[in-house]
Amino acid sequence: MEIEGPLHEQWPPRGHQLLYGDLPLQPANPAVPGKDLRVVSAQPEADAQRLLLAFLPKVFRRPVGDAEVDGYLTLVKEQMAKGRRFDELLTHDLSVRNVVQSDFAMLNERLAEHYGIAGVKGDQIRKVTLPPGSDIRYYTQGLPVDPSYALADGRTFKDVDGFKQLILANPGQLAHCVTEKLIAHLTGANLQFADREVVESIVAKTKARDYGLRSLLHEVIQSRVFTQK
């Protein structure tokens, strides 16, 4: 008999419930029930507000007022409106490399026109493949700046593209950084020296999956630094 873990005393596990509350889980492929389950929300904004009201007091370890919740909810709405679909990385367990550089963007017609990308029609946000060599940039008016710099280890870059390549050269270090940020964001506390071993374990476990973002998140919410804080 073979048993595949992790095993939990309750399902969904406590860490999942802390994040998603009572939102239902449904299989990505209805023909394969019980596999690749995903959180489903029929009313994303309303559910986001409800989950924030329940989760923020636990993160900050203090009462949280409506105004503070509204501030975070505004950020959620802004990101959804801009097509920054973080769930695209989670749904397909894409590598953390996509946080730095990706070959696709989540766009509708208005956003595509803003970034000079042709062929996108309609208001619906959808995944759009970017041509090789293209990139989405943010431009602001102002005086020219020198984007070149030298990292602490002596490596230098001339512009943002060079900086990206330096980061992508060490995906393990990038995954380590993302894991630390996930833990700090989800627990509302800075990592302690004793937590370094947990971070190293999470990064090692996800290496075979090219440091998939969903894999990292799952490992974080099942770790002691999340369930015991």
C-alpha cells in the first residue's frame, strides 16, 4: 500500500482556512475530482473584503477598523483592474522567474492599447502572449536617470533588463527571497534566525518544480512558521 502525503487531520487544512475561509474548493478538471483543487469565488470583491476582515486582525494581532480594511481592498481592486492576475502564477504553478520576467501579460483592450500591444479586443482580462523581446514598462515624465548600478557582490548592470538577468541567473536565491516575503506577509512578523532552516527546506522541496509559486505558497502555509504563529 502506498500513501502520498502530506496528511492532515482536517480538510481543508487549517492554514488553508486561515487564508480562504469557507470558499469552496473545486477541481480544475471536473473529470478528475479530488485532484488539483482550486479556490472558487463567484464574487471576488465581496469575498476579498470578507476574508480581509477576518484575516487582518490575525496578521496584525490587533483590532482592524473598516478604513484600514478598505485600504487593502482598494489595492485588490486596483490590481484586478490592471490585469495583474497573481492567480495566473498560482493556478499553473509557474516558476518565480515569472515574477521578474514573463512571456505573457494579463490584459484587456484598454491596457493593451496603453502598452502598445496590438490584437487585443474587448473589456475581458485575458492571458496575452508577448512577442519575443517585448516588455511592459511603466513610464513617468521627469528628468533622465542613470539606471546602472553595482550589486553588493560586485556584479554590475546598465539598465532594468540587465538587472533582471542578474536576478534570473540564480533562481534558487530568488525563490528564497520570495519565500521570506510570503512568510512575512502571511504571518505579519519578521523572520527569526530559527526560521532560516524552514525557508531553506521550503526552497529545497520546490526545486524539482522549478520553484513554482503555488508550490512555494503551499509549503509556506503548511510550515510551522505559519501554523504556529
